[in-house]
Amino acid sequence: METLTGDLRRDELGGAGVWILTPDRGRPVQLVGAVDMKLEGRRVTVKARPVEQLGFAMVGPVYEVVQVHPA
């Protein structure tokens, strides 16, 4: 499990919403799992596991959210 801190946004791609986290270091990642809509546009800390799957947004690696909260 990894802890990532950065800016969270939601992109609407082809009618499907995709969560993107732009961390302080490294490239953006796609998040899958439960993320509260109230956190959109905020700085957050995410505990997540990397998963082996192709991300719909094609922005970088995909992480499964375990926990997310404001930073």
C-alpha cells in the first residue's frame, strides 16, 4: 500500500467519470474505488494499492483507493 498526497480532480470522459490525482512528485495517477465527490478540486492524501489494469484515462498508473481524506 502507498500513501500519495496531491490535487484531486474528476474528468468526464465519454460519459464516465474518472478520478485523477496529481501527486506532489511523479506523474498523475488514476484512482478507482470510492471517492467522495466533496473532495473534487481539493488537496488530498490517499492510501491506495497499485493495480494491474489499463486506465481508461490513460494518464498513468491505476491505484485502488483504500482511504482518502483532505490533506
